[in-house]
Amino acid sequence: MSNQSIPKVQKAVVVVSPNEPIQVRNDYPVRQPQDLEPGECLVKMHCTGVCHTDLHARKGDWPLATKLPLVGGHEGVGEIIAIGEHTANSPVKVGDRVGIKWLADSCLQCEICRKGLEQSCQKGKLSGYTIDGTFSQYVVRTRFPPFRDYPSIFSPHFFLKVSYTAHVTPIPEGLDSAEAASILCAGVTTYRALKYSQTHIGDWVVIPGAGGGLGHLAVQYAVAMGLRVVAIDTGKDKKDLCLKLGAERWIDFLESKDIVKDIKAATDGLGPHAAIITAANGSAYEQAVNYLREGGTLMAVGLPAKAQLSASVFWTVVKSISILGSYVGNRQDAREAIAIAAAGKVKCHYVLKPLDQLKDVYEGMEAGNVVGRVVLSMD
């Protein structure tokens, strides 16, 4: 355990219900080091990114139910200040700077985990969704006893402020915490999608939503992999950012009269080899099979709340199109994505704001006017 003083309460942004305003509380309990179980660690947060997933958690509009009350957030960077007694073979130690990701914990023993899909583990715990996340000064999670055994939510024993030593990601020296925050989700997610997109150096990849939090990182990872990028989004600020980051072509979807035709024209007349759908709307998926070239790959990444994946079965078969879902990333993907960023090949473009401005950030995200990413400081 570190020598620094650990308070009993902390600042946290809490969702009480989807129909009520979020609450900035200064009395949210902090679990003390002596209460940590083996394998758990307490992390003092430096900062946390804000993701569209956090907005879905706040609104409760995904099929997967959230815990309530909920502290959202899953892109945090901070310092380990305590580790549970009797933790065996911990890959991290007190004093390490680490990242907290969407996947807070998984069993690591089931077939799914053993095959490298631990992020899809049926026993997985999700930061800021099924357990408390990073919109707090200390990482927070809640146990789930049977409903009849729930203690009062005002009991200090109800809230457990922990992360899991097996799933935190070490942050290399030289990589700024605010830079690293969004790499832990948006970066890992887009990196893995590109990694498994069946593309090769020199191939064309189209990225709908390229100017957003996911998309602008996808552009950079694609360029780092030697891919040629067509960026799709709207607005001058996003256009300037995407071209600055290395996209060779830009298409404004609001100005285009025929998006499929324009994408094909931008990619040698044949269409791109892959589409990395980072936009969270159904239309981006509907168009992809039409513009992908023969043998192309549609990587489903963005998660609209209620949209269905609609594609022509005929053209999917005749064009030999692959449609693959890509869900965040595993521990190895996270280390690789962080290493590329630490090498200076990917840079998160973000605005730094205080934690208590999260409500304004959500409003900006819903309006679609957030360029790049927003990172919240705990200071």
C-alpha cells in the first residue's frame, strides 16, 4: 500500500436513473485498502475519457441493462495506491500508472477467454456499465448480492472502490495520461477492427464517422498500418482534422448526392477493401455492402442503440463480402494500441475539461459537434 492518505469519500458523477439529471456528488464512498479482496486494486484517477458508450449507459438505451445508481466511464488513467492482500502473481504493483478499460474483469478460464475473446466473456464485468467506472476520483465498483440482500445505497459498505490487477493496462513512460485515456477504449477498439479487417498495406479503407472520437483514431491507426483512408463525416473542422491526420480522401455525407458512387470514385472505381464503421447510425451499415469491392470486409464497430444490420444477401454472397463484428479488444490488443501511441504514431486529439462538466459534454455529443475526444480531469 502507498503512503498517501486515502479519503473516506470522493467526488463522482452518478446516474440515478435515465430519467433524472446526473448528479455531481462529493460524498461518494471510497473503499479502503484493508477491505480489498485478492486480485483487486484501488486506483487514484488522474483523468478519464468520455465515450458514446457512456452516453448510452447514461440513457439506458442499449439492450444490456446497466446497474443503478451508476458511476459511468471506462477510459481512465491513474495510479495504483493499494492492492488486495494475498493477491498472487500480480502483473502490476503499487505506484504503477495504469489504464482502466471497458472490460474491468473476466474469468480468463472459459473457452471464449482462452481464444482471446475475453471482452466477450459471459462472466465479464464492464466498467461504467455493469459496475461503477471512472467518472470518479477513485475507481469504483459495486458487488451484486441477491436483490433481497441489498444494503442501503447510503451504506459505506455497499460501494467497493476497486479494479482488477489482471485487467488494468500499464501506461508507458512518456505517454501523457490524458493522451492515453481514450486510447484505452476508442484506440483499442479501432486498432483491433483494423487488425482483423483482412486488409494489407496499400489497401483502401473507408471510415464513416472519421472525425469523431473513434474515427479520428481509426484514421491514424490505418495510416500507421500502411492503409489508404477515405474519411467520411461532415463539417469543416472534421474535414481539416481527418486530412491533417493522413486521410487521402474526404467525403461530406451531407453534401454528397450519391455516397456509394462517391466512395467508389475515390477508391479506383472499385470501392474500398474494408469499411470500419465507427459512426453510431444504421445508415452507415446499410450502405457498406453496396460500395465495398469484391472480397471486401465490413467491420461493425459503432453501436447504434436500436438499428438493425441490413444488407443485401444477394450482393453479400456474389461479392464475397465478409461482415465481422469487432468488440473493443483484449489485453494484448490494448498493449499493442498503447505501444503504437507511445511511439508517437497515433495522437488523441482531445479537449480537457473538469469532471463536473460531464453534463455539457453529453449534450455536445448528442448534438454531434464534438471533434475528436473529450477528457475529464480529476483536479
